Amino acid sequence: MAPTRGAAWIDPAVLILRLLEAGHSLTSADSTARQFPSWRNAPGPALQAFTAANAAAWAENARADNAPWKAAMGRHASAFETWAKTFPVR
């Protein structure tokens, strides 16, 4: 896999999904991600767009393959998208 370019806050955003998968709450996962300056300064509209796209991708993955872990990731991504709508605009 080749490296890609993107906003630095995307890595903590993906980490949040993995923390949710591991059983953390959104509050706990966000607290962990806030250790990264890029996450603390993430622009709300961009974060909302990312989480919406990510939730849509996981929903599609879950529809295409009924593996339980994919359905769980779809639920986590959807919850993260809902939470991101409350993220402050910066």
C-alpha cells in the first residue's frame, strides 16, 4: 500500500473508529484523539464530510458482505457521523 496525502486529523479520526471497535465510548475515543493537535484543530465541516463519507462506505461494505464485524463497523461509523454533527465549527 502506498502512502497518501491528506489532512493530519484523518489519522486520529480513523483511530476513533478503531477505539469504538475495541469497546470505547465516543467520549473516551475523542479524549484519546484530543492528544493530537491535528484533532483538536480539525475543522468541523471537513470532519462532518469525512464522517459522512466514511459511514456511507462502511454501510456499503456491510451490505456487500454480511460479516458481523463489518455490520459493527457500519454502526460505529454511523454513530461517529452523528456525533461529528455536534463538533464545533472552527
